[in-house]
Amino acid sequence: MTDLVKQAESYEANELFDIKNSYYIGNYQQCINDAQKEPPNYGNLRLQRDIFMYRAYLAQKKYSIVIAEIKANSPPELKPFKLLAEYLQNPDNRSSILKALEQELENMYEINHSLVIVATTIYNHEHNYESALRVLKNDDSLEGLTLSLIIYLRMNRVDLASKELKKLKEKDEDATLTQMAQAWLNLALGGDKLQEAYYIFQELTDKYGVTALLLNSQSVCYIGQCEYKKAEITLQDALEKDSNDIDSLVNSLFISVHTKVSADVAKRQLNILRDAYPNSDFIENYNKKEAEFDALSQSYQQ
């Protein structure tokens, strides 16, 4: 029986590899396309494909699809993604959605990996890193460890992120998530590690194809090395892949100071961000600083 279970798990892992991998490297449409192919009725393969399909729709900001298709009688592994879609689509209702999330977590008597991912994502949006880590505490999957590493990097705790990377390597050193986690840690470390990070992203590109996520990650390596022209070219390629990618838009605006683009172009980039991502951390912080500057200017004019 144990051998049959192992064979089933191995079969599912192989069938899901391309779908998961496409999602992890940011090739969301390919993830959706592969997930929509008719799967064999084997184990929970269909459910796992649906999970990554809806996650890819969320990454594409197609929240209405997720909300409409996940019903009250949908599997419990899918329902958390409807909650995440509602959170992302309705900024004004986030306090009530947070209460609903906390209720779901209180009623989670065994690990629901989907709920863990959604809770971590929402707490990350809220900058509530302690709650995110609390939710991740008992999830030692590759994704769980990777999310913990990301949270620690956001907290500027490179030391703790390094411990999570060690756990990832012990589980599967060659996994895409492990490689990306290594690259993200290298970005945080800076210096010579920036070039190592670049090579990791390039290797993933060579193996699995070009995506906006991987290109933007390489641009961050260039920015860290003050190679702004190379960063600009890479970001242009990233925006050709996804013209609405927030990270590429923010980084393009950042390097505009160093690449001497016109004030009109820089202002246009800012307006694109304001229009597409009015509730993003970047725009909220920018608006706050702009208001502070205006208030300070007025105080000198009085």
C-alpha cells in the first residue's frame, strides 16, 4: 500500500511540475493553459491543477473569475482563494475580510495549505509579519519555507532567512523555489552575491523561458551594481512581457533618475502606477511623502 501511495504521489508531482513551475517563475498564462487541459481522474490531481489555475488568475488580477467560479460547495482547498480575491478587489472591505480570515484560521484543525498561503499573503499585504510567521510555523513544505524566507527578508532578518534557505536545500536543493529563494537572499546580501543572483535567474530563464518576473529580478541585480543602462534595457523587455507589472513599473521609475529620462516620461510612469495600483505600498508611500513636502513648502510660504 505504501508503494502505491508513493507511486501516486510521484505521478501527481510529475503531472503538476510544469503547472507549478510556470506559476513560480511568473508564466501565469502558461500555468492556466496547462491547468485547463483535461487531466486524468487520478487522486487529487484535478484539485491541485485548479488551485494553481486560480492562483494564476489572482496573479493576473482577474479577481472576478475567482470570485464567480469558487462556490459555497467548492472543495475547502479552493475556498481561501475566493477570500483572497475579495480582499484584493475590495480595499474598502478589508477589515471585515480580515475578521473572516481570522475565523477561518481559528477553525483550521489540520493544515490547509491553501489557507496558509492566503493568510500569509494577506498578512504580508497588511505588513503584519508576526501573524504571517505564526501561520507558517507548522508548514514545512517548500512553499511554506519559501514564504517564511520572504517574510524574514521583508523584516531585514537575513540571518533568519538564511536558516530557512538551509531547510529548503535539505528538502530539495534543485527545486525552482529553492533556487529562487537563494537568488532573493543573494539580492538582500548584495555585493558579489548580486552576480550570483543574476546567474540563477538567467539559468531559470534558459531552462524554463523568459518571464517578466525573471527579467525584473535581473534588473534588480543590475540596479544593485549601478548598471542602470542594462537595468533599463532589461526592464523594457520585462514590460514587453507584461506592461502592467508593478515591480517593473516601479523599478523603471526608480532608474529614471539615473538614466536621465525627461520629466514628462517620469511623470507618465508615475501616473501609470497611480492609475493601475492606487492602493499599492509604493503609491501610498509616495502620496504620503508628496503631501508632507507640500505641507512643508506651504509653511515656508506663510
